[in-house]
Amino acid sequence: MTHQAYGCAALAVLCLGMTPVAQAELKPMSDETMGEVTGQAFMQVENISVPTDSEHQFTRMTLGIDVETRVNIDDATVGEIDGGVDFAASHVALGHIARQDGEQYNGKVYSAGETVPFEAVQPYIELAEDADGLAGFRMGFQQARGSVSSLTSSFSGNIGLKITDSGGTVHDAALFDDAGLATNYRATQIGIADSADPTMCGECASISKVQSLFVGTENTDGTTGFTDDFFIGFQRENVEWQSPDGANVINAGKGVFINLPTSMTVEMSQLSGSTGLPRLRTHQTDMGSQLF
């Protein structure tokens, strides 16, 4: 009966020559109504002009997402060429686990065993092009904050650490090779440059002693704020990358370049000590020496 009823109704419409019609009228939205609507594009693409670098054209693609994460990587090797490695590290981790109640760094208080995430806001990929094509690309974040841990044997880039010497003077950390020569390419040591010859190491420690760092900026209340200068770049020649807020320009050399701004100031005596900067807890279970 149901099917027959539908069939008769359809037949009646055909017989009468009638066609069902949906009618709607479009009306403009007022400014007040538009003001109540908010939203953000999933991806923003923009061309960037870097005043200090006229050789390259820059295009940045930014995702409109925020991420809180904790990641562990057993081994990372990037830029292995010409008998060396631009960056080599084991047990790399983003974010960590609170060892005890009351741990804080970002204004939040964590209990023992709670995850302290690495915070990444609006990740982006940026391309640098010249007459010969792609000169480099980098991956970074509009804002980043959190812990980075690793056992590093070779590092290319910049570590924005402050180091206090035995006399209480604070220095910008410098990177050096095995011979104690200043370099930001495949460095194996970190420390304070010699006051008489800045191209040489004054006080140094193995870069593997830097086991955990907090990426970010130092707030006046002692907490860590967000930074927009955390990125990893891949270049076939020198490229000057501009911060998303336009405040800084960072010259990245050929190969892999990691820019690691931190909010930390450490004592040189601690850095050169037997344990160096201690590793944060990055695993839920005991993984062995310095990994729990």
C-alpha cells in the first residue's frame, strides 16, 4: 500500500504537468552579521621579501593548526655527505614527562608522570628560489615552546644558550669543532670563545653534554615564552631566513642548519662536568642510563 500511494502521487504530478520547485532568495549580510563570523584558512601562502637577501625569492606556506605533542626518535642522521654528518643524534625527543610534582616551565604546574608537551603553533614550510631553481627550504613554527632532548655527536646550526663563566660573566654559547675552532658546521663542542681570539675555544665541553634544552624565550617571571625562530633548514648555498614576525634574519649555511633558540642560562662548570646538562625524563618506562 505504501509503494502504491507514492506511485499514485507521482502519477498525479505528471498528469497535471507540475514540477516540484524549491525557491530561495539571496540577501546580503550586514556588517554586523559578518562581524559575528570568525574563521581561519587551513593554509596561508605568502611571498616574503627579505631586505638583506636580494638573490632569493621566498614563499611561505603556513598551516592554521596548533599542536601539543611528545615524540621520541631512536636515531636521527641528516646531511650525511663528504665523509661527515651535518646533524647526528640518538634518542631525540620533543616534550617530556614530569619527574616530580610541581614541575613547571610554561606557567602550568604538572604532577609526577604527567606529559609536558612540546607546543607548536602554525607549522610552516618555506621555499627559497633563485635563477637556478630551489636554493633551500625550511620547516618551522610561527610559535614554538617546549623541551628538546638528544645525545648529539654532530651539530650544524645555532644553539641560543647563555653560559656563565667562573667569574659570573654571561656569554653567548659558541660552537667548535674537534680542534677547538669556532664553527656552526658539524660542530662537536660547545662553550665560551677565547677572549683574545674568538675563533678559538676558551672553555669547551662535548656537545653531547647538552642533553636537554627548553626551546623558547625567557619571560620576566621566570617562565618560558614562545619563540618564532625554531626551524630546520636545508640549503644548497647560504640563505638568509627571516623570522615570521620579521624581527630577525638568520644566515643559514650550506647543508642542514638547525636554529635552536632557548630560554636557558647555565654554568660552564655544570656544562663541562661529568654529567653536563641532565636529561629530562622522556620515556614512561626505564630505557637504561639517562633515558628514563
